[in-house]
Amino acid sequence: MNKSIIICLICSMALSMPYASFAQGRIVRPSKQQTEQTQTAVPKQENPQRAEPPKKTIKQQVSRDEYGICQDQIVDLGLSVKWAGWNIGASAPEQPGQIFGWGDPSGQETVADESKYPSMNPPKNICGDPRYDMATANWGKPWQLPSVQEMEELLYKCEWEYTQYKGYKGYKITGPNGNAIFLPYTPIRRAVYDNNEKRYSKLVTNASPEKLLYYVGELAAGFSVQLLEVWSSPKLSAENKEATKNQNQVSSGVTLKALPRLSVAAQTSKKTSSTSGPEKPQSKKIGFGYFRYEAFPVRAVYVQ
């Protein structure tokens, strides 16, 4: 009797306990919480790959005014190099800036002595040389004077239009990609022939020249200076003068002279009314034969 009671008690205790051990095995009764976790568990992925965010395309912002002239210091015209938006010594496209004797970054030499610019046997190419290159010395690298090839790109691969821009006459130059810069007429310093000394020894500053003259960084044969040279002879009617006040483009005749010291007749094309738009240069060349002690403006290129 007592044994039966004892066996019943042992069985009741075994059923009420979380687990009981019999022989070498183990019987485990899982709890309700453990069952739910097993049903909702998600297997982990080995070496998960994160999706890369899409790459952003960065477009260079070009600042243009209402006349289509770029207002940035570095302008991409779609050529092999970028061009400055304004002259050395200026801070806006229409400003003339400073004029320099050849190889004189200070712009302070005013003596008609070629040994000062920079010597009697100067290097024929000063592009990027901070000792002599007026652009590199004033703005630092990679700014420099344009080479003949780079200036010819500007001449032959771009559209040139004579215009009046913010009160200054000059040329709007539009590159293959549609961006445009303005090249203003500037004061220049020229040598005048002295009959007594029988040479070009007098230096005269012309504040309102009729030529557009800009430096190239390479000398021609005989150490003569090469320049971009554009000749313009606009004849403005009363209507054109009014259009000039409104910053509209006006018509002109244009020619280029290869040898400025020779008596070359200026070629002028037919004048048109202000409504037909500006005329383009009839020919484009790099002029040569200038003295190193004469002074002209600098439009730099950005070479990387």
C-alpha cells in the first residue's frame, strides 16, 4: 500500500517538473516564449553586400550675364585650354587691366631699351616661366601666356563679334561649346620713330587705340614680339549710337595686319545696319614685328 502511494507521488512530481533525466538522456520541455522565437527567427545572410548609392553627376555651373558673357575667372570655351574671363590686372571682363613690356611681370619698365625686356638674348618662349611670363608671375601656375597654337585656336575655332559691352568696345568671342568671353580694347604703349636718333626710341601711350592687341608667349624670328592683332573701323549711325547705349551689338569692318610697321592698307567690309548684327573679321592672323619695350595687355590661359 505504501509503495503504491510512493510511486504515484514520484510520477506526479516527474510530470510537474520542467525536465527530468532518465538514464543518460534528457527530455526538455520548451517554454512558450522559446517556441515563438524559433518560429519567427530569420536566418542571417553570410557576407551581406550593401547596395551602393547612385553616383551624382556634377555639372560645372557657368555664370553668364544678360549679354551672354561668362563672369567666371576660368572659362571653358571648348578648346584645348581654358581661358581667363578677364585681363591680368582687371577684375571684370570689360576692364582693360594692366599693360606690360615683354617679359616684365611688374609692368614698371618704361625705358626704350630691349636689354631690359628681359635681355638682349631673351628666351623665345616664356609661357609658364615665372621669371618672365606676366600671367604666371601675377596669378601663379597653371596660368600662363597663350602659345601661338592656343591663340590660333581662339582665332579659328571661335566666333568673333565686334560689340559695345558695358561702355567698352571689343569682341565677344564664342567658343564651340557656346560659352563666351569678352576681349576689350585697352590702352597700349607704342614706340615712335625718332628722326634724330634714326630709330624707334620714343614711347607714347595711346589710351584709345583702334587696334585690338594681345600678347602671345612666343617670340618670332629676330626676337620680335608676336601679338593677336585685330583692326576695327566702326562707323556708327545715329541709330547705332543709340543701340550702343543700350549695350546692343553694332556693325564694323575688321582686318588684321601681319606686319604692323609696313604700310598695309586696312581692308574694310561693307557696313550693315545695327539690325543685321555685327560683322566677323575677314581674316585672322598673329601679327609680329613689335618691340619688346612696347607694352600690351595679357589675356591668360589656364593649362592643366
